Amino acid sequence: MRVLRGLSGIIAGGTLVLAATVVGTAIVGARRGFPGPGWLDVLWHVAAAAGVLTAQIYADKRQGFAAFFGCVVVFGIAGYLLWAQWWN
């Protein structure tokens, strides 16, 4: 279970970095007059980062099936974010 929580922690960290990058890109784009991600894209990434962080903290504080469920939620949210915002 420790390996699964570690892997979901890496995914959670990557999602947080991705959200920070999208927010930073939106700010830089608005200041320089370049098109960037819209407010809806920023909202999706920030909401996903908050959900992933919450699920990862839940998984880290639990054991057994509850920890496994938290990891699955992390993978699900991150996968859905990538599918809905980047691949679709």
C-alpha cells in the first residue's frame, strides 16, 4: 500500500504543479495581452488540485481499503482533468 500511496502522491504533486502553471500562464497572458487559458480552464485546474490534495491527505492518514480508495480518487481526478482539459 505504501508504493500505491507514493505513486498517488507523485500524481497529486504533479497536479498541483500543473494547476500552478496554468494559473501563472493566465496571469502572464493577461498582463502581456496574449491569449492564455480562460477562467474556466483555471477553475478546472484549481478545483482538481484541491480535490487531489484532499484525497491524498485522506489516503495518507488511513490504512487498508480507505487508503486504497483515496488513491483511486487521486488517480480518477487527475485522469479526468487530463482527459477533459488536455486530450479532449
